[in-house]
Amino acid sequence: QVQLVESGGGLVQPGGSLRLSCAASGSFSSIHIMGWYRQAPGNQRELVARITSSGATNYADSVKGRFTISRDNAKNTVYLQMNSLELEDTAVYSCNTVAQLSSGYRYTYWGQGTQVTVST
């Protein structure tokens, strides 16, 4: 099993910054993809950004140039630096990972989510 613990959400004014963190722990052989998704009220969950174990990244068009995803493989932790936040970034942000267990199979795990609110 893999547990994901998120931190760093909160309330920020437009144009401000926040940094989210997500640490993976538990019994696994390796962590492959780590990423962040978000879901705003009334909307479907959408990919924000993800990063592979080798550092390849991809971003939603709406956050390119403003958000940066990074990871510390030694700590099994992924970060999302969010700059120039906009009202439309308000959502619950959830960490996601694909981990390989000792069985050799890969599974997807989710964190419980952290609220990000951008408001005046």
C-alpha cells in the first residue's frame, strides 16, 4: 500500500503564490509518475501537472508558465510551485502517483486533497 500526504494548500490573493507538497510512503518498489490534479465545484477533475521518475513533465495549458512541478526521488516527494495564481485556480488539489509494488504490478494512488482558494 501507498499513502500520500499532501500539504501547502490555503487562501491566497490573486497574483500570489503557494507551494504544494505530497510525500509518498508505504510498501512499494518504486514510484513512477507523480502528479497533481484539481477539481473545482461543478467541474470534472483535471490534470494540472505530472512528472516521471526521470523528470519529464507535462502541464495543463491553463497553468503553463505559472506552475512548476518537481520531485525529490530520494524523499518520494512531489512539489507544485504555483505562481501568479488566478481566481480560476481555486479548487481541491489532489496528489496522484503510480507506484510499483513488490508483486511487480503498478497501481494508482490518490491523496485526500488540499484546498487552494484564490480570492480577494
